[in-house]
Amino acid sequence: MVIQTEVELTSPAFQEGEIIPRRYTGDGENISPPLKWLEPPEGTECFAVICDDPDVPRKVWTHWVVFNIPAPARELEEAIPRVDIRPNGLMQGRNDFNEIGYDGPSPPPGRAHHYYFHLYALDMLLNLRAGASKQELLTAMDGHILAQSQLVGIYGRP
């Protein structure tokens, strides 16, 4: 059951509904942006983050899958290395580019796309392997979400 508590999610790199800076895109350094959040609800054991683009035809395109972020964490620093498991237990899944870690916006020329960074506060550590897909993460989180939030950025090419 999802408790409708929200944990505010922000980024020092861009504001809600604003353009994602080029350095965090496939046209730039292609590094993950920094994300920050406030205190989660009591009982939070870990966090998960999914970044996806619903503007891709025929599919929601997954750019980043991160889970088992330690409960004391209140941020993800910029440029998380593209490794499946970090020393603090954070794990990264496989994105739709078939890569581990973050791959930034790289839409075709034309209309700008929206990139949703979803944050989930979970009541348990997830028993998932590193490299898990977004769907595997969503299935594992089912019934364990205490709070959630999102931050939306946009990016387009002329």
C-alpha cells in the first residue's frame, strides 16, 4: 500500500519544469545530476530512484534505475559512477540503453522531452540483483512504498 506522504525531491542543477543542463545529457558529459530530498517517513529502510522519459513513441524510456540507497542518505551526488554496486550498498540497474547506471537525455531533434526523476522511500531493503530492470524494481517495490515524489526536467534538440 502506498502512503500518500510525499518527500520533496529537488536538484541544485535544475528546478521543476526547467531545462536540464547540457552536462547531464547525451550531448554533454552524460553524468547523473545531483538530487536532494528531505526527511522521509518513519520506517524508511532505503530509497530508490527511477528516471524515465514518457515522450518516446511506443514506450516509456528508462534512463536510470537506482535502489537500496541507504536510509540515512538525503542526496545522490553528481556523477554517480557507472558501477552496479557502490561500497555503501547502493545498487544500479540496467537502463534502456542496456547499460548500468545513468544515461542522460538524448532525444531526436524536434519537440523537447520530459524527464521524470521518481524518488521512492521504501520500508525494506530490496532483494534484487545489481543490473535489475525498471520493471523488476517496480515489482520488488510493490507494497513497500512509504512515500514518493518526482522532479521533472525537460531537454530537447532543435
